[in-house]
Amino acid sequence: MRKNFILDTNVLLHDPQSIFGFEDNNVIVPIYVIEEIDQFKRDLSELGRNARMVSRYLDSFRSEGSLAEGVALPRGGMLRVAFTENRLPPGLADKELMDNRILQVAIELRQKEPETPAVFITKDTNLRIRADALGLDAEDYDAERVEISELYTGFAELFAPRDVIDQLYKPGAEVEVGGMESLSPNQFVLLKDETNPSHTAMGRLSATRGKVIPLARALKEGVWGVRPRNMEQAFTLDLLLNDDIKLITIVGKAGTGKTLMAIAAGLHKVTEESVYQKLLVSRPIFPLGRDIGYLPGSVEEKLNPWMQPIFDNVEFLMNLSRADKKAGRGYHELVDLGLIEIEPLTYIRGRSIPNQFIIVDEAQNLTPHEVKTIITRVGDNTKIVLTGDPFQIDNPYVDSSSNGLVHVVNRFRNEKIAGHITMTKGERSALAELAANLL
């Protein structure tokens, strides 16, 4: 049965393409939504870009007919712009909030067209509660929502004969095991002996060979003094050292070693193997709690507080002694040599970045659109690593299920040039691990 979907302002600002996302159903945009969108059109942020895109979409449909009467959508539904002059429900009539007028449009539409179910779509939790109290069917909107409990982990356990497991310990080995057809490209496996489960071997489904291969031998030696402490870190380092995998997503809670291992692998590829010209590190600018306000100085000086976690990891890898630090040695040595560059994501639009190892830390604070903007900057012979924890989000416009990092994991799961691993075991300290689990 065809339905009427009434869209709230935040839905269109979140995804301008949402107009086309309801199959052959009718899409109704209250005129009050357009008035609210008009307030964002001059913004230079993503909200401003989305507001201008919505206006262009609606204007293009206006040339095809009357928006008041309805214009056909590509998939068969109708797009309408509606308003109401009726009185609002008791208790709301004395308030001139746009939210109330938008709700009234949905209520009136349900009354005028009772044979067509009306569904109010909004990302505002409180507005959904109010709509429900008024008897409206209200739903959240997220075309790419992925429940975090169902997120692809990049890892699986399979049982195999003993001789297959023994063979996987040999350099250059390639094995086939039962259940392999259900694996995604570059997915890791822990093979267990069918007769003795304690006898195991770690491997990865090669996207090019179509068989399970051993992990990189370089893992035993480590990179920049860092060796994996657990199975998940071994999987992570194997992805980071593989030049054929151009996009890597690493999801994990605090203290699992996401950023440290990414930086160590990046420095190894830049300084020792010379595969890439430079290590480019960036992270979104979102404060934890109250912001301290304006920061004076140059771009580098403004970025120092935000990038300090990166600098801490670099200096840890440099293994500087107390005397070295007193002498003024630090991360700036690598910056001065041109081996590391710190880049704010604010200025990445329009760039083309070839021959670099890119790390985007705290990527869970990015929207899907921002992640797309970043990844499409990648030039020839560039590897990009996105790290983050979906449970530590400071951006008020995304959540654990709709952020850009989770979006990329879901979309690139079956791509041969991408790899993913979810890390769960903390290695920062016993206290940090206990706090991450208990608090």
C-alpha cells in the first residue's frame, strides 16, 4: 500500500537525497521545513551545503509541475509541498514553534487522506515522542543505519583438519577450508583443529588468490619497536603492512592500540620501506565536554591541543629518553624532515593526495558525507586508514550506528582493496582496560 511520508527539516539537512529514498510512496515536505532550511543556506558547513542542495532539488521539480498539486518522483511516487491554516491541537496552539506547524501538516494530511497511511519522518527524538502522543506514526530516518552489535568484525573462527593448520605455518602457504565461501575479501580467520581446538593457526582470506594465507612474517619483528600483543593486533598490523589493501578501517574501544599501530606502520612504510613519501595524520576537531574557546596563533599552534594524542604516540615510538626530551627532541623532528604532516580535515576538500600514508583518527565523529569527501581525496599509490570507537562520539549529529566510520565498514566489506578489523582487547594498562569495561 502506498504511504505518505512527511519529512522533517533535520531529515533533509542530514540527507538531501532522502527525497528519492521512499520507493514509490508519496513524499510531503511541509512549507515550514523550507522556511527552516532557508536559514542554513548561507552556512559554509555541511548543513549549509545540504540546505542549498535541497533547494536546488525542489526548484528542479518546480519546473515539471506544481509542487502544491504534486510532481512525479523518479520511482513512481509524488512529491508535494504542503501547509496548514488550521488551529494546532490544544496545548500547542499558543506556541509558534515550527515543529508544531510541521506536526499539524502531518495531522491534517492523515485526516484528509485516511485511506493512505501517513508516516512522520524525523531524526528528532523528542519530536517523535510528541508525534506519537498526537496519534501520528513517527519513525527515525537513516538509510545507512547499521546496528553496532551487528557490525562486521573482520574476523571469523573455522574448524579445519590438523594437516591444514600445520601447512598454514609454512611460508607462502595457501589452504582451502570448509566455510571459506562465507568469508569476505581480506577477512581474518582463526583455524582450529577439529580434534584438538587448542591447536590453532591464524590466516587471512587473500582477495587476489581466493585462499587462506598466513599472516605477514614481519609481525614477529614488529615495526618501529611495536609488536602485536594479541591476535587482534596481529590482524591489524597484517592489514597495515599490506600494500595491496588501500583502505583500512579499525574499530575498537579506548586502549586497544588502534592509533599507535597505525602510526607505527605508517612510519615504517615511509621511513624504512619508502613505499610512501609522507605520513599524513588528521582528525576531526570536536572537543570533549566544554570547549575552552578561541585559540590564538598559527594553524599549527591552534591544532596542537587537538593533535596532542598523535604527538604522544609518535614520541612513544621514537623511544625518547628523559634527557632527549630535556634537550628539546620530539615529534617536530619528523615534521621538520617532511616525514609527518598534520592536516586539519577542515581544509582537505579539493585536494588530491598521492603517494602518502593517511591516518584519519577519531573517524567516528565524521558524517558519511565527510568520510566520502576524505576518501575521494586519495590519489595514486595512497593508503588511507580510518580509526575510531563508535561508542565515543562527540559529534551531536551522528550516533554509534550512523557515523561515517561504521558507514565505510558496511559499504566496503566486500571490496578487494579494503580491509577491516574490530579490536576488543585493551593493552594500554590494566586500569584503562578495567575502566573501558566497567564505566
